[in-house]
Amino acid sequence: MQANVLHEVSSNATPLPRSTSLGLVYGGLLITLVAAMVLSVTVGYRIYSLPQAFAALFAFDGSEAATVITSLRLPRAIIAPLVGAGLAIAGVQVQTLARNRIASPDTLGLNAGASLAVVVASAVFGVGSLIGLSLTAALGALVTSLVVFAIAAGAGGLSPIRIVLIGVTIAGLGQSIVQIILTNNEAQLQNLLFWLAGSFVDRPMTLALSGGPFILAGAALALLLARPLDALQADDETAKGLGVPLTLVRIGCFVSVSLLTGASVAMAGPVSFVGLVVPHAARRLVGLRHGRQIIAAALIGAIYAVLADVAARFVIFPVEAPVGAITAVLGGIVLVALLRRRAA
Amino acid sequence: MTDSPAIAVDGLTLAYGNTSVLDTLSLAIPRGKITVLAGPNGCGKSTLLRAIRRLHKPSAGRILLETTDIAKLGERMLARQIGLLAQSPSAPEDMTVEELVRLGRYPHQSMLQPWSPDDTRALETAMAGTGVTHLRERHLGSLSGGQLQRVWIAMVLAQETEVVCLDEPVNHLDMSHQLDCLDLVRQLNSQFGRTIVLVLHDLNLAARYADQLVFLRDGVVAASGPPEELMVEDLIARVFDVDAMVITDPAYGRPLCIPLRTR
């Protein structure tokens, strides 16, 4: 295998690790995640020491440092991994569902639907609070998934190619309506631009506490569907021959992806490319069995989002960049590398 | 045959929309034998095979597995009894051989019943039986066409079904891989005791490997029996619209058809 960007994630890259090395992979990823979260709590416009961070978390003393850490840094250090893991697990499922490795939750139009809902709510109904926008976004993603699902089912079945075509169409439609509305509302544009790029800034802890359970539920459903998803990697005929209830599994995946993406977009706005790129890295590390793929993708996605969030604080210092821009730039580079390798 | 058939097709009628494909077709698939379905394009042979695996819903008639109507079996139960190698199966290029063969164990597992030692045994037996054990870590994309077909057969073997259906398994293979693949199918039959139902286009390969040969035409069974009885000139002319000469092949003593001209 050639050296490539994905290999930097771990030195344990083997096609199909035995259980011992699988434990090492998970353990390594988990340690990396914890380290990244510690980094996220301590590093930013001001840099705090580890003792300061521990003191703020476990012996709050009301100091400025403690306040910044608990009310600003901690929520994003928790929301970022939830969103990253959620989008990555959704990405694994969508890529298997669509039998297409460049599909992602975006391909189903869920992010575009959430954006459209938020822009409409803001421009037409004057919704301005973060919680209001979050609920609107989740609702937009869910409605979009129902629309894509209904059109696909009505058009004769949930075949992979049909799901992708309908999703991409809905995504394009949603994005163009967003553009039209924003072009006519310059004031809205300023307000919403940051949201539309995805960000973890200024999120209250309640957002993590209300979005978290949906991420966990979506992840649990994905793990329950891991075995049928394995079989769905083969063609429909073969999967049916193995006794996989295709429609039931596809509906289950839709529900899981909607929960994961809806909760993610509610917490952070549309963070792009995580769901597209992370599954590739996960497959590289642990192979194609979904039980493994989902766990690895969740960990890698969480790390990716936390590190992107930390990077977002420094790329245009002292101003914060939207984290969606960071994940998109990094993800774009990785994707081009992947596509070049496949073409070669 | 004193044994009851493994599968009995009883008055099966099947239509796509208004086009009738199978018309009150009846057929017995003998247990532990190789049955080859043959016939001209559009005769319904693949449809019959798929109906036996319940991928098509008949509009009339039934298919009995032992004495049970397959329409009454649950998905998992049916998948433990009848395996299918689809006509052009596909899986991701970066899937490993072992990952693919493991899929064959799907119907034997459930949420409460995860991977067991029995699954491991079946997986290893299937890979060893098809000679792909040494390829287990290889990606499917790196295999030759012949190797790939062996791996797919290993997957169906791992499913440990009494009946194995194969839909034109040698279509895209060259001559040596065709023989290789069909020898392997015969081995599934002789060594692993599977009842085989096979759709084949090549009449001479069909005659060479079949215990029971079935000629289909226009959705009905035109004739069925041992190849020696079916490989006769007027029957071939009637079923395939081809004037042919049938000789006994000097190497194996099986009937060999030499097509002369279309009628």
C-alpha cells in the first residue's frame, strides 16, 4: 500500500486486524480523542494550563479562567466529538446504502434541508435564538429525509442509485433556494453566514445535553444494523439470497442517519465533509465489517471534529474561522488524494 | 428414484405485469443431484431459478421444499435452506475474501446469536473446500475472474444450505475457468452433498455436468431427464430451433451437440 494521508491516523494500518491489534486501534483512537478534548479545553484565544483546566472542572472557583473553561470551552469540547462521531457514523451508513464511496449525509440533502429551514425561519419568521435555529435545523433535516424517502419509495423502491439521484436533486434545490433568499436579505446573510458554515462556538451545554441522546440513539441503531449492512455491501440479489430484509434495513438506516445528521446540524450547523471522508479512514484501519467500521468511524470522526475546532481558533487568529470551512479544506485534500489513488 | 424430491415445483405460474413467463410449470428437483435448467433466451429458466429462491412471487402454484410451501417460510429460515449465487454478483473491491465469505453466515446469526464457533467452522470449511483459504486477506479487486468466482461459491457454501441455486455461474469465464468452476460445483454436490440447481447456457456443458437436464421453452418444461435422453436431435431442434448433430464425446462418453444451422 502506498503512503497516503489516511495512514497518518495510525501506524496500525492492516487490512484486517486480529482482535488484539483491533483493541490497540480502538485504544489508540480513544487516547487520541481524550488528548484532543484536553487540547480543546486548554488552547484558544487564551491558553490555560492543565491544572487550571482541572481546577475549573472539578473545583470551580469563579475566576475568569474557570468561567471561560466551563461555559465556553467545555461545551464545544463535548459538542464537537458528538457531531463528528454522528456525522461519521451517518456517512458509513449512507456510503453502504448508496453503494457509493463519495456519498455522504450531504448526498441525501439533509444539510441543505436544514440550512433551508434555518434561512426561512430566520428571514420569514424572524427566528434568531440559537435554540430556535437548532430546533429548526433538526426539523429541516428530518423533513428532508422524509421527502427523499417518500419520493424514492413512491418512484418504485429504495434502490441505491435512486436514493442518490433524489438526494442530490433535493440538496441542489435546497441550496439554490437558500441562495435566492440570502441574496434578497443582506442583513440575514451577515447573521446566518457563520451558522451556514458550521461552528461549535458559543454553544450552551444544554445543546449538548439535548442533542447527545439523539446521537447515541442513532449510533445504537447503526450498530444494531451492522450485520445486515455488511450483507448490503453485496448486490441486492445476493443480499436477498442471504435473507436480508432489504426494505426494513434501508428504512432503519434512514432513521439512524436522520437522527445523527439532524442532531449534528442542530448542534453545529452543516459541518461538511466529515461524513464523506472519515468512513474511508475507518475502512483503512479496520476493514469493511460494519461493527468495526462504525466504532472506528465514530472515534476518528470525533477526533477530526475536535481537532478541526481547535484549528479553527488559530487559522485567522484572533478571529475564529467556521469549523465547517476547516473540515471542508482538510476533507477536500483527503478526498482528492483518495480519488487520485483510485484512478491510478 | 425412491427418495422424495428436495424441491417440487407445482403448477407454477409467474408473470411480469401482463407478460406470462412461466405457465403452470411443474418439476421435481431430485435430492443430492445436479439439475441443470437450459433453454433458449427468454424461456424462463432464470425466472424459475429465482422463483425457487422466492425472489419472484408466483401468481399461481407453489414450490415445496420437502413438504413445506416456501411461501410460508421466514426469510432467515428460507436462507438456511436455499442458497443463491446471483447471475452477476458484486461487492466492494476493497472487501477481503474472508469478509465476503463471512456473509454466507448471515442467516445463521441473529442479534441474540452473534458469531459462534459453528460459524468459524463453516467459514473455514467453505474456504478450504473451494481452495481460497490462502487468499483470505486479499482484496476482491486484486483477484482474477476465476478466483473471484471461487470466492463467491465459497460464500454460498458457507451458507450451508441443502439446496444451492446458481444462475449462469460460468457466463463471463474463459474455457479453463468454466471447467474449473463447474468441477467445483460438482464437488459441492459430491463432497458436500448439496442439491444443485444450475442455469447454464452452454448445452454441452449442461450435458456434461447434469444428473437431470431440464429443457424449458415458452415458460413450460419441454422435457426433463438424464442428458442421454434429452440430447437427441429432434428435441434440440424443437426446443432451440437449431438443427444439430449429437455424437458421443470420445473422452467422457457424454452426449455432445454439434449445432449445424438455425431452423
